[in-house]
Amino acid sequence: MTKTGAKKILEIKNLQQHFGSPSNPIKAVDGISFDVYEGETLGLVGESGCGKSTTGRSIIRLYDITGGEIVFDGENVHGKKSKNELKKFNRQMQMIFQDPYASLNPRMTAGEIIGEAFDIHGLYKDKKERRAKIQELLEAVGLNKEHANRYAHEFSGGQRQRIGIARALSLDPKFIIADEPISALDVSIQAQVVNLLKQLQKERGLTYLFIAHDLSMVKYISDRIAVMYRGKIMEIGKADDIYNHPVHPYTKSLLSAIPLPDPMSEKRRQRIQYKHTEVDESATYHEVGDQHYVYGTADLVKTWVANR
Amino acid sequence: MSKTILEVKDLRINFKTYAGLVHAVRGVNFDLKEGETLAIVGESGSGKSVTSNALMKLIPQPPGIYESGQILFNGRDLVPLTDKEMSKVRGNEIAMIFQDPMTSLNPTMKVGRQITEVILQHKKVSKDEAKKRAIELLTQVGIPFPEKRYNQYPHEFSGGMRQRVVIAIALAADPKLLIADEPTTALDVTIQAQILELMKEIQKNSQTSIIFITHDLGVVANIADRVAVMYAGQIVEYGTVNDIFYNPKHPYTWGLLGSMPDLDNDTDELLRTIPGSPPDLTNPPKGDAFAARNEYAMAIDYEQEPPMFQVSETHFAKTWLLHPDAPKIPLPDAVAKRIEGYLAKEAQEND
């Protein structure tokens, strides 16, 4: 799956992540491949349990992968690494978590949380310099320097998520994995956080892997979208193509379930039920359009394309 | 017109806390007809859940205080009822579906017994009849193999199936009013769509009235007949679903509609946001509670609370912008453009 011009920052090749006993494993991620290009946002969507969060966590080394290869900036992520190499990798890739209540240490101030990585990586040893950097990060996410001395419980949900974002930015990473960063927030606050993520991407040239189940928000923020189901990517393509010309029946079913703020069209809504067809060994990715790939057997994909 | 089954008049609820008295619900008025669905929308802390819990008298006292107001259910005021009298109403005439199906079921009890428990409590039937009815209910809410499922524990069910069990329990005593507090928020979109269809079907068959609490405007558009938008413990706009979505009058409603991305949204545009955060209700602001976050706020907004202005026979909004002397503010572009798009699509459909 290639795209001309842009540089690949992340390559996932046949990634497998199994849990449980090796004789009867739970295949949370069951052989997926995709690339992420520098400066883009790739949305990863699917129902709970489809393996989308596991994929994100495997990429950032929170799990030891069962099989496959993850290449970040030309280097194998899961290869044997010395402490220094690991630190270098961690500086490049960071994560924003779903629950802004659970992902901040309640006994640390916002400033300590954001600056914790500086101690680990031996950065900004000068106190003044450190304070200035923390202040800069707080301002970048729309908070101010007075907030540095407050504890997590003194912030609202949206503000906490901003601290989580400031922490992810503290080491100037290139790549950020955002695992459902807005699901726990109110609608009006969701919009604030999404706008902030977009603006930071523009200013800092960040690349995002945006994991979510809210499809309308994913459509809005992503350049490309991958649709996951039962540990496999069913369809991947440009956001507009996925929404306007879906090919895989699962994508169609998922799209037909999004409620829109338009009562008259909602009255007419026809939901498309999805019936999973088991595929045999020959199933693979088929190109159905520019940068648009669908998983299935040759025959199935042919019928789907005909019914498009 | 069908008959009114619920009327809430000037409901005010406070909570005593260490920080002071929190005015969570500040004078809420609405009514509900038989077979109708009213959606209450608002951000967290707007008082929507407190209002719905108050209808069931589920506010713990203390720290909660019913400061004033009436809850007239079929003409009878529920506020002065004792706990014992209320337990005849709860589950029987008014039932509730909660957000989290994980925590609203008893993990140590088979689901069948959780349903028959309600039936035996409220109906004079034998145990066998109750079991028969429970299996009927499980079938009705779309659970396959109901006889087998009857003898299973909640952990053996998926999230969507658990929420169906919760709905079956709520329906067990044929309630006239169903209060659903964010019943689909914890579910996936595909499961959410199934649950919404199920609730609509139940309503069609039994003329149950539904109060649906949510912050998802897409869900509101799908299920509601009428909508009440809540902010800082008050209803700020109230009307039919078409009034609210195609002719919104309150700047807060504009904000809510604008902050939701649309599938046709231009991705280069930033989303409209509502700046700031909701006010502290221990000390509600003077005047219009929304003034501090309202880009159209006028001097009077900081002085005097606006009354409910009537827009049409069905549509009301609490904003000074509707006063005859107020400047005429057009809908924000993003919202206006979207509504135009929807109406154009509708006109096309009808051709």
C-alpha cells in the first residue's frame, strides 16, 4: 500500500498480537499491515474488542508482539534495544490516553507531570529553563503558567486532557498515538480538544494515529481511515472515499449506524445489518481505487465492488 | 391530542456540600404526553441527570433538598410521597434505564430472577407465570435463546445484550413512563442503533412515554419528538425536534450544534466551540447563566435573568436575543450552512 511523494514514518507488516495460552490464543490483532506517512492523520476505527487499542499499544511497545514487524523511521521498533536506543525511540513516539482522570497521577502537580520526562531524559536541567519549557507547553495547549502548581483534581475533564496532551508533547515527538482522546469528554469540549490537536499538528508537523469509535469525529480529523473488525483491517483508504464510496459491507454497516443531527433524515434511516462471511487463506488486500484497499478473497471483492 | 401524563412545575433541587449549597436544578418546567419521547440534552453538570433522578425520587436526602416544585404524574404530585408510597410507583409506573449496563445489573444473580423479582413485586402472579412473562420479555427485547439465557449470569452477556436485559427489567411491570439516562453512551454505534430501534418499537407497541437523557445530538435527532436543552440547571430552549434542529434560537443550542462535526464538514475549517466552561452552581451567576460564554451577550445578560420567550406555539427559548428591542443576530454561518444543506437534501428526497 504505497503513496507516492510522502515519506513513510511508520510501516506495520503483518502485525500479530495474541493473548492467552499459545495453544488457544485470543487473536486480538490477527495479521494487519499498513503504513503511516509523515504529517498525516490516520484514523483507526472499529467496535470495542476489534483490536484497535491493542494495535496502538503494540506499536508503542506496551506489549511484546507475537509476530510481524513494526518499522518506525527505518528502524525495527521491537528489535533488541539498549537503554539509550529505547530512550531515543520514546522521544519520537508518545501516546495520549482515553481517560483523562485515570491517566494523570493525582499526587503530582500539572507541572511535575509535564516535566517528569525531562528528568528521565536529562533535559532542561537548569531550573529556570525547565520552568520556561513547562510554561511554553502549558500555553501551547491553551492553559496558563499558574496551572503548573495545581493537582489533577483541580481541573475539569477537558483541561485534564490538555495536560495529557502537553505531557505527550514535552519531548517534541514526531508521532503521537491518540487512543480515544475525546470519548470521555462533553461535545463542546470534544470540539476544543480536536481543534487543539489539529492546530498542534499544523504548527509542529506531527503525525497522528487517531484511534476512536466516534466515526463523525474521525472523518473530520483524519486524512486516511482504516476500519478494523475482529483483529483485521477490512478497508483502508482516504477519509472521503471511505465515507462516500465504501466497498466492504462492514464499513457500510458501520456508516449506516452513525446518527446525524438531522431529524428528517433520521426518520428515513435504514440501517444496514452486517453478516460476517468467513474468508479462506486466499484472502488478501485488493486495490479498489487510489490508495483504497479492501480485505477479502478476489471473488468477494469483485462482488462488493460491483455493488458499490 | 393525547393526554398529558407528566407535568413538572418549577422544580428546584439543591445539594448541601462542604463548599456550600449547590443549586443543581433551578426552576425546571416541562410536560410529557402519552406515547411521546422527550429528549433532555446538555453538558455534564447541566442538571439533566439530577432532573431525571428527581422524577423517580432517587435524590438522597440529605444532602439533596427538594426546595420547591411539583412533579405531577397522572395528576398526582410525587414530591410529598413517602418512600413506601414511592416504591409502588418506582419500577411499576415509572421505570428507569441507566447508562452503564455493567453496574446496573446484579452480578451474583441470574438475569431471569432479576426480571421476575420486579414482576413478583408489582403484579399478583404465580412464580411460573412470572417466569413465562420474563421469557416473553427477553424475546421481546431481541435476546436469542431466551430459555437458556434466563438461567445465565450478567457476565455471560455482551454489553449490548446486557443493556437489553436492563430494558427487559424496566419493562417488566408495564410502566407508563420510561426514563432512560444515557442508555447508549457506553455502547458501540452499531449496538446503539439496535437499542434505539428497540426502544422505538416498544414505544409503538405499548404507548409508553419516554424521557431520554443524552448529550449526543445525533441520537436526539433519531429518537425524540420534543427536545429540552439544559444549561446550568435550567431549560434554556424547548421545542419539537424540528424546532430545535432547523430553527434553533438560543446561542447555547447554536454552540452545541456547531461543535458536532458533520460528515460533510470541510476538514480545513476549525470546529465551532463554546469557549470556557459551565458556571459554578454553588454561586450561580447573576443574570443569564450562559452570558460569560456567549459571544452575543448584551449588557442586560449580566444584570437580569431572561424569561422564556415564546417563538411559536411549540417552541420556547430563554434568551434576551428574542426580546423585541434586541438586535437581530443571524445564525452563525457554520450552523446556518449545515441546516440549509439538510433542508436542501430533504427537498431533493421529496422530489
